[in-house]
Amino acid sequence: MEEFKVAGDQLVDTVKKLIEEGNARRITIKNREGKVIVEVPLTIGVVGVALAPMLAALGAVAGLLTECTVAVERDPPVMT
């Protein structure tokens, strides 16, 4: 699990980048006090149209937050 702080206005862009990386399994957004605001499980093949409502909701949440923590659960690296 990886956590980092972002400003509310950077939340949607940060989540988009994490999704584009392709190895995030779950993204959790927490407020300044550490309370979970949004938890998004990501599955293989979730793209485009399926993500649009989630990103719109994050945009609304971001407008209410000045600072938040993004926690990312990633898939383990594949050993070849």
C-alpha cells in the first residue's frame, strides 16, 4: 500500500494517472483526518466509459477537499 497527499484540485488528475499506469488494484481517498471518503476497486479491463461516472464523482468530492490522502493498493510485480 502506497499513500501520498494531494491538493483537492489535483485529485482527479492524480487518479487518472494511477489508472493509466495499469497496476492499481484499489484506490482509496481519505480526508485530512484520515476518514475514507471514496474507495474505488479497479478491475482488469475497466476503461473509458466505465470510469467516467467515478471520475465525475471524484471531481465533486475534490471541490470540497483542500487536501486529501490517496492510498493505492497495487498488483504485485510479475516475476518472469
